Amino acid sequence: MPSTVITREAVVSSIIGTEGFGTSDTVKGLYFGDALQASGTWGATGSGATNINDTYFSGTGMLNVVAVPEPSTMALLVMGLLGLMGYWRKRK
């Protein structure tokens, strides 16, 4: 059985079981293979999680997957703010 891989700074590459972790852990992303999974709670049947997957999870532990903004979204936000700052400076 492959080991559980979990990291709080990076995206989870694979989850097999939840042994060795608390009853609820938070990660920034969850991939099954190359497919990014939806945000929310993930776990096995009986864990109380919103998203159930008995192939990758076992036991009663849960993963709370939080959404991470894409780099292009952050770049667009920064460019918009810089544009507004330039506009305000030009008007003064």
C-alpha cells in the first residue's frame, strides 16, 4: 500500500488512507492522478466528509481542501491594482 503524502505548502499528490494524521487536516489542493479535485472535505464513507472516496481514503479522518487561486488570477489582480494606482497618480 503506497504511503500517504500530505504537505501544507504544496498540493497533495496522492492520498491513500488517513493513518498518522489527526481527525481533520487542511491542505491547499488534492489531486487524484492528474485531476485536481473540488474544494471541501474529503474522506471515506462514515467519516462525515462532504466528498466521499473509498478508493483513496479509509478510516474516519478527513481532509479539508481549500481553494488556491491560480497564478493568472493573482497576476490579473496585481495588474488591475497597479493600473488603478497609475490612474490615481496621473489625476493628481
